[in-house]
Amino acid sequence: MKSSDFLEWGGVITAILYTLLIALNIGAELIGFSLLFISAVLIALWSFKGNHKGILILQLFYATAAILGFFRWLS
């Protein structure tokens, strides 16, 4: 598996898991925000590598949202 495939599909799978955890509302928000952050980092690296600037900016926003959500949940 090429590194770009790992970054792309790793980001997709963690985003799907994040979405399901939040939608199920089972109290796994901290795990969900962690998965969102991991997904954003993986897809950001993939988009940087492939020169997909719009997706890169979107992933930076998602990573920021994950960090904010994580700290707001803890406080």
C-alpha cells in the first residue's frame, strides 16, 4: 500500500468511525474528537502531498474543531 493510499483511506475510515460514535450518542465524545483529529491530520497530509489546497484548509479547520471540542468537553 502506498503512503498516499494509507493517508487517504486511514483518514476516511477514522472520519466514518468518528461520525458513527457521535451520531450514536453513547458518551464516546472524547474518543470521537480524537478520531476526528486523527482523520483531519491524515487527510491534511494526503492533501498536502497531492496539492489539494481546498481540502487541506478544510482539514485544518476540522483539526481545530477537534481540539476545541476536546478541551470544551473536558472543562
